[in-house]
Amino acid sequence: MMKLLLVGLLGVTAAGGGVYLSQALNAPAGEGESADHEPQLQQISTEITAVPVVIDGRVLGYLVVRASSTIDISKVPSPDMILNPYISDSVFRAAFEFSANGMREIRVAEVKSFADTVMKLANEKFGKDAVKAVNLEQFNFVPASQIRGNRFQAG
């Protein structure tokens, strides 16, 4: 009789322990942990931005850029903040720095460097690493001779 009671008690304890462990292991993460592990990503695309390339007071052409950015909204200072002007400003500043060296063509290696510069400038504005990626949808150099108004004057 005593053996039967001990076996029954052992069975109830094992079943209860199994239920407790299964609940503990499958419990959702706490609020503090979920904010770190689940970023709230948003894709933002800028308008087309044209930056003049000027050397010796003469416009050589325009650097035309359109970028899309992936931003972690949870790292932005204010959830109501409109993000597009900040990204557009970062694209313009990066394009201005890029064109200040007086370039006539774009090399493949410069595309990644330009995107990294946009991401760095945007993250400086937000104060955190909110911008996760920058993709260039358009990145062209248009010589001044190909601008519509100049075609008619040249001929």
C-alpha cells in the first residue's frame, strides 16, 4: 500500500513538473526583451534630388539621386516624427560632399560608399542607429550638355 502511494505521488509530481516546465519554456518574452529583439522596420523612399556639380564656377552637370531607407521606428526619438525630410537632407548632404570633389563619372565602388555616408548622416540626426539600410534607387550623373535647355543653345 505504501509503495502504491509513493508511486502515485511520484507520478503527480512528475506530471506537475512537466506542466510547469512546458509553460515556463513557452512563455512569451517580457516587454523589455521584445523591444530589443523585434525592430519595427519602415521603408521610406525620398523624392528625386539633384545636386549641381560645380568646378571653377561652372556647372559641369547634376548628380541625380533617389534613395530608399529601412528605418527602425522604435529607435526614433519621437514616434510622431516625420522621417522623410531627415532622410532627404542626409541624401542631399551626402550628394553635395560627393560632388564637391568634381567628378565626371560614377564608379561602382563609390555607390556603396555613398549609401554608407547617407546612413551615417541620417543616424547622426536621429541620435541612434535607427537607419538600418540605404538603397540607391537612382544614382546618376547628368552632364550639363544633356540638360534640355542647353541642347537648344548649343546648336
